[in-house]
Amino acid sequence: MKNRVRVGILRETKNPPDKRVPLTPAQIVDLQIKYPEAEFYVQPSDYRCYTDDEYKYLKIHMRENLDNCDILMGVKEVDSATFIKGKTYLFFAHVAKEQPYNRDMLKAMTDKKVRLIDYEYLTKDNGARVVAFGRWAGIVGAYNGLRARGIRTDRFKLKPCHECRDLDEVWAGLKMIDLIPGLKILVTGEGRVAGGAMETLSNTNAVKVSPEDFLNKKFDVPVVCQIGPQHYTRRKDGKAFSFEHFVENPSAYESAFEPFTKVTDIFIAAHFWDPDSPVFFTLDDMKKPDFSISVIADISCDINGPIPSTVRATTIADPFYGFNPQNGKEERPFKNPDNITVMSVDNLPGELPRDAASDFGGQLIDNIMDDLLNQRRSPMLERATICENGKLTERYMYLEDYLRG
């Protein structure tokens, strides 16, 4: 590292506030030792999962005004009014899919000639993402699904995940509950999110079974089954499933999920869904007397998407609602036993912010911090750079109409 580089850790401004950080205090200390020319500054915050005192104890600079910094790092979207001209920002921007609620933020960044590096698009040459909170969304989402089941049946109680000190306390609590024999839990998806959900379920007394056995057999123990699109979709032309074909031609497929609706008790949705791919089931399907799902933990949280009961995102403070399939409307949770209990929190990693932040910061250190602190323009950083010097980069020129409104 030749030139001194200053990095600022932003206070989260999105409401409700997110407690996560991109780098923990201990990780900043390690980076300062490894890169003595790097200086780190942290904006004070009353709600961050690491207190100001934890940073101060390690002699990390606290500073309200970050104008002196070259690089500014956060987690969620940044308040448009706070952008500093010409700086490099890293955060989850949620603009690359033309999200309408963030258009003004992107416009503010181009007006201020900000360089935006979006964590979501930090990828290897083969397209694989290198930093993500997906595992933590899966861990917490599956836990919340089990918690909903305990409240609904009044059989066991799990404390809210955000009241647990850390992941160890979450695991310990799960090992204390006893899921009833014959209970069937279904997880959709095969990526990081689904992996996190299965990690949670592995800490219960549920036994993993194959899709075929899940559909056709009864058990004297609680069971869990994980399925991918090869199980819950089929080609309309009757040909064999191909994942590559499915990704490239999602509209050529139809739902094959209905058999699972007749045997599943808890449905944990941890899949990626393309709007052109089929829905899992319809409202009419939910009205059928043999629809057996009573709890849906929709980690994917596609509003008005493949799962008709996901009508809105819920919050960490108020994670559940009841869904009445007869009228298709939301109702108070746990009041009507015929309703389906829905969990659709859209910032689940925020329930275990210290664990999630430590894991995320480690991914950043392993993949980009060396290039970032040495101010090298690596291919990985270039792929994730959405705008710079007042313009969209070539890879993201398709956002031009969106940017203009």
C-alpha cells in the first residue's frame, strides 16, 4: 500500500434501523495491523450491534463527519441527502433490478459523482457471489417458522431470535424443544439461504428424508425434506428437467408443487424465484380441504409472488400475521386456527447482527479488502461498480431509462 487510505463505517439510516455492520471492531484492528497505511473511522450510532464503546476501547476513531474518508462502507441503503461528492461507497443498494423506491438514491449518487460498489454483485469470474447474508436469513427464518409453530400449537416456546445473545443460544434453545412425531417440514431451495435453514433444523429432533418418502410415507418421528426446482416444477413439453434450461427459460415450466401441499405442516420458502417461473400454488389451492400447510416461513419474501399468502413484509418486532385463505386477507395471528400463520420478515439477518456481521466482514476481508485498501481496480470490484463519475458503468447501462425516471 503506497498511499494512505481512509475508510469510514457509516451509521445505518434506513428505517427501521439495521443493527449490522460491514466490519466488526476486532476485524478493523486486524486490518489496521495488516495495512498500517489504512485509517478507519466509525460514525457514532445508538443502535449498532457493536456499541461505540467497543470501538473506542480498541482505539478506533469515532467521527461524525466522514468527509476525510476515501471509502465509505455500510450495509443497507444510504440516505440520499448524506452522499459526499466523489467518494466510493459500498452497501446493498437494491437498484440493479430497477427497484422504484431507490431510483432517487441512484440519481443522487450520479449527481454527486459517487462510485457505488454494490455488495450483491461482488462475484467470481463464474458469477458466484462472494459476500452475502443468505445463510443468516435461512438460519433465522427457519427458527421463526418453528417459533410460529410453537405459539400456534401452544406446545413449546422459543424466545425471539433477536433476544438471543448469539447463535450458540439459538442452537441451545432449539435442542430443548421436542417436535411431535409425524410432523413434516419442507424447505424449498438449494442455495445459501436453504442451507442456513437446514442448519437450523439440524439442531432439532427432525430427521431428513427424501422427497419421495416425504410425499408417500408416514413417520413416527418429525421429518424435514429439502427440494429444488427439479422437484417443484416440470417442463410443459414433458421433457426431462434441466437446471440450465430452467434458468434460461423459466416460463417453459409449470408448478409441480401441489402434492407437497397435501402432506406438509411447516413450509420454509428459501428459494430464488424468477417472475417468469411458475407460482408454487394459488389461492384456490389454499382453499382446498386437503391443503395441510399451517405455517409458512417465507424467507424469500416475494410480495404477491409465488406464494399468495405473502401479501407484505413483516418486521423483526412483529414477525407474524394470520392469512385467511377463504377471503385471501390478512388477519391477526394465532386467533383463528383455520388461518395459516405467515412469517415474512425481509431483514432476517438483523436478528443475529453480531454473528451475521462477523461472518460478512470475514467474507469482505477474504475477497476484496486487499484490493480496496491498495486501491486496485480488480475485475471483481469492477463487476460490482454500478456508477462512477456521474455515469452508469458499461455493465449497468441498461439502467439509463430507470435512472431518468
